[in-house]
Amino acid sequence: MPPPIARSCSPTEVMNNASLVFEGVSKTFTTGDRSVTALQSLDIRIQAGKVTGLIGPDGAGKTTLMRLAAGLLLPDAGSIHALGMDVVRQPLQVQSSVGYMPQRFGLYEDLSVQENLELYADLQGLGRAERAASYQELMHMTGLAPFTRRLAGRLSGGMKQKLGLACTLVRPPRLLLLDEPTVGVDPVSRRELWSIVYRQVKEQGMSVLLSTAYLDEAQRCDEVILIHEGRRLGQGTPQYFSEPMRGRTFRVTAPGFTKRALQARLGATPGIVDAIIEGEHVRIVTADPRLPDLSPLTSGQGALHIEPAEPIFEDAFIAALKGDQAVASARQLSQFPQVAPVGPEQEAVIEVCGLERRFGDFYAVKNVSFSVRRGEIFGLLGANGAGKSTTFRMLCGLLPVSAGKVQVAGYDLHHAGARARGRLGYMAQRFSLYANLSVLQNLRFFASAYGLGGARGRARIAWALEAFELKEYSGDNSDDLPLGFKQRLAMAAALMHEPDILFLDEPTSGVDPLARREFWQRINALAESGVTVLVTTHFMDEANYCDRLVIMAEGEVLARGTPAQMKARFRSDELSDPTMEDAFIGLIEAHEQGGGDAP
């Protein structure tokens, strides 16, 4: 990785050429007996009139950096200038001049869209004469004009994010700080949010600093800052990071191997630092430009097909942060219990026919049908508000079914829901952990809830702490854990009773790419051992891990099939190699135009 850029800037130079400058900034937090250094002697410089991406794993210091830039925190050392103002000496002026949208934007869910706008206009001191034009422009830009009377709490996730951005832009700031604004948002809404951001840059000359967990979004930024453990690893254009990876990225296929099996073998091979499923291939990143000998992997089952792949920012990110951890992570998988499949491999363990859920006259789910086979990873995709989570909760027996037939693990949920739930593991979007309980106390609670007591309960808790590397955090409250470790704890809790069906409702939302890779290694290992997995996700690259999937919109199924079948529908002369995101957006747009129903 290139050496950090370090130079001094006078306040005058800052005002003329940059919107934000950190020089030697450090920040440490103390919790109990533990001190955590969030930023260490950090130097960064944000160009005016540009979109700069802030990228790093969980705990890298991104949110701390944002809060310091907004004048909401003060540094322990160093200087910060925002829009030419000294943030330490003039925090109130900075707060009134800089726009800041945190990860959980403070919308008032019992107020309407219009009332939220009015509230933030009052807070930002926007004059009454200016408001009508501002509201009209913001509602048109975000597509929220038809929903101004709707309560914010009744908006979909994507609509809430767009409303949060609109409230931040009621009085357009010269510097806009966005802390993971697209987390948990579907691809269509993500694209709309990016359109709004770049429109502000173009029309208002705004400078934007944006952190994100989606590494494909780094490609859309003018510049990227990569930080890790509070230090800057590099700053430059996305190409500045990806170009040195040329000659180290390849696509691999192997006849006779499933993509999951091939990925596991490649990921455990010395000299390979990353292996992920990408379409019908496994994409690998090597430690150096010399491709390691991969012929022993096939064990006489056919030759490997290897072709070079164009490097992207994500390759550089993983190579810089992951290093040789791939082998260590792969070894951890051996600690998972092997769940022996019961019955034929092709047996359907989830059967859904004509499923419906009504809330009064509103259909959240309407006439949904699909089946899931044993040991399969099955994806349930859709835009925010498509009915995915409602479908999940019905399949888990957490929400009554209004109409239709649902069988899970051989049990009819209309009559034997409790028995079916005993065979299921469920990991909710927000992980359903008890924030004020420690890691160990959460595990004890879930063991008890699943009827695991005595020696059996103690053994399962010990397994969870070891397999998910949670021993060091066993006394910490779950709410104090980094997001990636919350995810580990939630997954450990869902697997405590060794279920043979696992439901995962957007389990990687907001989690950094390293934690997502580790998570999918675990899921793939479980599927290979016979566990059936049903998953929802907004990360379209994760859809490639699914054996089959359905895509939903407005409570109905638009399409079903394998990822390859979905993408093939959108292959053309202009788009020779469509991605799952291309397919998803194409299906949603066709549906919105009145032609989206598909077999």
C-alpha cells in the first residue's frame, strides 16, 4: 500500500483548496478498565467539490472521524479544520455549517414526512420564505412527494434513508458528512441515493465525505481514504488502489466441484489471500503476481480453468487488511458440528404455496410459492418493503399466516408451529441480542430458551465461545461489541440447539467486507454439512452464494431460479456479462413499468 500523504496546510490554504483537514489527530475512549484508541496521529485532506469515500473494517475509526469533523467530539491531540474553521476552537460554527447524517439518523417516527422536514428546517434556521421551494425540490429529488403525510415510522428502509438525507439537505451545507447512508438499503434505493449525492456536488458545489460498507461504492467516489485501526493506509483514486493488484486477480472454475467446495479449497491454499464466489466462477486474489500451483486441488477430477480478472478496489482492500488470515479462517470451520441430513438430499424441507399475509386491507405478502431443498442455500431478495421479512417471520412461526399452505421441517405451521420452531435457527436483522447482558449471559439465555441445561448447555456455550472466537469478549455487554462481533454472537445463539434449518434475515447489513467473508465461510460450511439455509440480503454479490432464489416486489414473486438464470435474462450485446445487481434492478424496473411478472 502506498505511504500516507502528510503535509501541513494553513487555514487559508484549507479554505481555498480543501473542505476538511486532519493533522496528527488522535482520539482515545475509556470504558471501565479498557482504553480504546479510535484514531492514531491521523492525517487526511478532503478536496473541495469532490465525493471522498471513507473505507475501513468495523472498528477502524470511521464514525469517530465523522463525529470529530462535525464538531461533536474533540480530539485528544492534533488539529482539525472544516471549511476553514478550527473545529476545536469553533465547534458551534462548524456544527451550523456542516451537514452530518449519522448511521441512525434521528427521524421522529411518530411525525409525518412533512413534519420531520419542518422540524429540521426549524433546527437549521431556515426562513419561512425559503421553505416551500426547498421542500418541493427535496421531495421531487427523493421521490417522496406522494408520501408527505405518511408517518416516518411507516416508511420502508430505503425511504427512511432518503428522508434522512432530505432533512440533512433542508439547508444545503458546503460540507456533507454521510456515515454509511446506504446500509440496509436495496440496490435501487442505493442508486437513487448516489444520484442525489452527485446532484448536490454538481449543482451546489458541495464537498462530500461518505463512509460505506459496500466496496463497490468506493468505485463511484472521486477519491478513497482507507483506514485501519485508526491509521490511514492510503488515499487516492479507486484506480490508485486497484492498479497495483494487476496480475494478482483471477477467475477459477473446476468441473466436478460445486462453487462452494471450490471456494473452500482455494481459500485454504497458501499464496491465496482471498477467494469469493463471483457469478459462475471463484474469484481469487494471490499474495503476489505468481499464481500458486493449484493442480493438486482437483485430485484427478478434471483440470482447473483459470483466467485473469480485471482488478477492482475490493481486491486491494482485502489484500491490505486480510493478508494470510484466509488459511486460519478456513481452519476454524472444522469446529462446526456436522449435521447429518435426514432423508434424501433432494427432499423439500420448506414448502410454501399461495402464502398470504394481510394487515387489514393491505397485502404485505400475496400468493407467494416456492420450495427449499435440504442442504440448499436459498435466497429471498427484494426491494425495501417487498415483504421478505414478513415472509420470514411467517415461516418461523413468529407471525400468523393469513392464507396459504406452509410446511417447515415436515410440520404444518397452522397446526404444529411450536414443533417446527424447535428445528429452526433464526437470526434477525438487528440480531435480537440483549444489549445489557454480557456475551456469556446472552449465550446462557439462548441455551436455556432452547432447553439446553446441565452439561449439554455448558458444552454448547463452550463451543460457541471457541468456534466464534468470543472468549476475549465473554464479559462485555453485547451492545458494546463491534458490529462484526455482534453478528458472530447472534449466529452462535441461532445455532445453539444445532438446528437443521437456519433463517438469516439480512444478517450482513452494515457489516464490513472482512466480517461478511468470514460469515459466508461459516454458512457455506454449514450448507455443505446438510443444514438448509434461507437468507435475505441487500448485497447482490451475496446472491451468488445461493443455489436458487426468488426476487419479490410489493409482496409478490417476480422471478425464481438460479443466479445464472436470473442474469442470463439480461444478457445483451451492450451487457455481455450482467451482474446480479443488473438482474435485480432490471426486474424491479420492469415490474414498475407494468411488465415485471415472471415465471
